[in-house]
Amino acid sequence: MNIQPPPISPRQMHLLRAVLSMAWADDTLEQKEVEVMLSRFSQLFADGPEQKSYLQQQLQEYFVQDVPLEEAVSNLETDADKELVLRLSYEVINASARTPDEAVVNQAESEAYQKLMTLLDLPDATVKQAEAEATASLKQGSDNVVDMLAFKLRDYLTKS
């Protein structure tokens, strides 16, 4: 199957691939994980409602790809990119469980997240802040944190 990459910059693609690799950590891509990624990335990468809708369609087709974590993370160049990947990855793996009897973050996701933290090599304070913001965003069920990130990072992410 030949899947066309979504219409985003190389830097944005690196961010997407890193978070997507975390979503696939347990070999299952849950609908809630897809919803979180579509919502967050379309907010960060698109400028208006029409572009967000188009981008969501394009991104969803790309989500079938399972990208190795090491490969995805190796392309992240800045601490800001690494922090964004950490925050969104934490939110994605905490979005849903595969079954009602399973923990929200299963063993495979937990192991992949630990590996991600090692690969990103961010300060503990940065990790704690990213996790707290992701948790708050999930609890609120709103896009407040992402809106703030989008405002702060939109120019930065589109320069590549």
C-alpha cells in the first residue's frame, strides 16, 4: 500500500511520527488515541477550520504506519520539539485502554514511554510539567492546553 504523506513540513512530520510510534507501542491504535492525535495535530499544524478538517483526513490515512520509536525520535532536533512529543505522547497513551479490564496505560505503552523519556533526555522538571499539562488537558476534555501550545508553537513549527 502506497500512502501519501500528509501536507505538513518535515519538522511537523518528525513530531507526528514520534507521537504515532508511541500510539502503536502496544500494537494497537485505539480510536481515542486517533481522536487525540487528530485533534492536537490539526490544531498545531492548520490555520483555519477548513484546513483543520482537510488535514485531519490526510493525517488519519497516515496513521496506519507503525514507525520505530528510535527512528522517529532521532529526527527531533530541538528541546521544544522533544517536549511537545513527550507531552502529546503522554496524552495519547493515557487516552484509552484496549479493554475495560486493562489499565489505561498498559505494560507495552509504559515500557515505550520509559524508552521515549530516555531517548529524549529531557530534565525531570520538564517531564513533570509536560505530564501535568497533558493530564490536565485530558481531565478537562478541552483543548485549552493545546490552544496555548498552538499559539506559542505555530510560528516555530511552520518555519521548517
